[in-house]
Amino acid sequence: MNIKLVGLTKRFPARGKGTSGEVTAVDSLSFTVPDGKLVGLLGPSGCGKSTTLNMICGLETPTAGQIFFGEEDVTAAPPELRGVGMVFQNYALYPHLTVLQNITFPLENLKGDKKLSKAEMRRRAVETARLVQIEDLLDRKPRELSGGQQQRVAIARALVKTPRVLLLDEPLSNLDARLRLQTREEICKIQRATGITTIFVTHDQEEAMSISDHIVVMKNGVLMQQGEPQQVYDDPANLFVAKFLGTPPINVFDAAVKGGKLYLKGADAPVLDVPGVPDGPVWAGIRPEGFVPDGTGPVACALSRVEVLGRDVSIVCTHPACQADTIRAIIPSRNLVNAADPTVHFALKPDKVFLFDKADERRLPFALSGARR
């Protein structure tokens, strides 16, 4: 079942001494989650991700807009009638109940013709526990579990009532790095196995890109861009999206276009042909993998150090036109760079260079010979 948001808006009263009016947490948000897909809702803290999730599940009432599950308008429907499973950041397990009792709890509240026998509730709970690989932990209390195990219990509790929609609100933020990786792989497997339409809220772009079929990037309650993860990474609509996606982050330079050529601030020679871009100042974003070591390359940087990462090498250097204190260029380990040299020269991969208008930070596309942008 798909989920469709149409002009979804949420405003809260402004709080604090001497303040008045309203704060807009979500502003005219519209997008569709395809049936059976896992969509990552991505953005920095405070951008409205969790508020959006709370409106979808019914914990918050929209100020304006509509929410559809399939063809059904659920905007005013109470949470218990929406068929939603919710997994919170802090797990929210009952400490005095066993794992089995925690998973079974949502089934005990079913009424009428949906009411289940104790045997059926146990069967469903055991079956769901097996799906998330905790069937041997059913008699333990939450305090006897690791963080990853507790998270699996929370997911099982959300899945046991066979929801139409599964909502995950930063479910991995309390786990260490290795466990985050393991658990996000498990979430991906569980979603594929169940086929439940899922929205995964996170501020971790690597996390979202690694498991999502589709990502939605937000800023200040506004939709910035949506699409398949690789497509959004390769074709950012604006400077915010380009800077938010990517590890290490994109390197942003103060630059200008003159006669179809790109010049970094303070440099006399052009670094790239950018046909079709009007003359004027721009921000030039260069992905870390967009640098190619070249002894005669047009981008000259002061070399700080070379970090060997195994498969790749990270060249840490500086350039006066770069917004950040350092530049990180990621190159294959076979491309040796002499760490004793004071300067390193680069050529640029045109498909890894993005230009942005300095006024509104929108993307300025340019033609690539023999390549697609």
C-alpha cells in the first residue's frame, strides 16, 4: 500500500518568554511512498522528520494537508485505526515484561472480531520473533538484552499486528557503530521479507542511502529533493543536498565562470570547461572522488598529509578558495602521491563537479561531452 502526503503542514505555537505567533515545523510537504518500498526520510536535526512521522501515524494532527493510505484518507483517523506499526528511538519496551510479553502486548488490545486467543497470540509472537532472530530470548527481560536485541524486540512488537505501514523513528541512534551496521542490514532484510511499506527517519545520510529504495531530503520542514539514493547523490538539486549527502562531504570552492570556463577564486587559469553556464560568481562543489592526481593539473593544493585507507587513499590538502579548512580527495591506492611534496596537483572529473548559483544555491547544469549529468 502506498502512502501519499499532500500539502502536509504542521505549525506549533511559539514558546519562550516574549515570543508570539507560530513555528512551522513542516511546510506544504508532498511526496508518495510507493507500495512495499523502504523510504528514508532524511535531514538534519530539527528539519521536521519526526513531526512528519508523527502525523502519518496519528500522534500529531496536521494544521493543513492530507494523508492517504492507498485511496483512503486517514488524515483524521485515530492512530489505532490506521494500521501502523511504530518503532521509536528509545525502544519504549516495558521493563517488567518478558520479550514474549512485550511482543504480544499489542495483540492483547484487539477488540471485537479481531480479538485473538492466547494460543494464537503466542503463535504470532513466536513467528515474529523468529523473523527478527530473537526466538531464543523470549523469556528474558529487557534489562538482560543488548541494545541491538532490544531494538529487534521493538521491531517485532511493531510487526506482530501485521501493520499496513511500518514507521521507524531514528531506530539505530542509540547503538554503537558496528551494531548500527548490523542492525540496519537486518531491518533491510525484514522489510524485504514482509513487503510492508516502510518509512525510516534518520539524520545519518550514509544510513539512509545504504538501505533505502528512495530517499526524501528535508530542510526546515521543506522538501529539498527526492529520488533513488544514487540519483540524488549524482544529481543534487541544490547546494544543501550536495553538502548533506556524501562521506567525506563535498568540497565547496568560491569560484566564477567566465566565457564557459570555471575559475577558482584567486587562480588565473581555468580548471574546467563548463559550457552553457552564464558568467558570474558561483559555488563549485567537487566530490572527494572527483580529484585525479596529475602533475600538470590545474588545481594546485598545499599537501597536508596522505592517509592510507587500504583500498583507497585520502589526500588531505588545502586551497585558499575552499570553504572548509581542509580538502579530502579520495583516490585509488594504486595512484601514488609523494607525501613529502609540498604541493599536489589535480585534474577534475567533470561529472563529479557541480555548480551552484550564489544567490539561491540552486544547481547550474552544464554540458558534459560524452557523459550524462
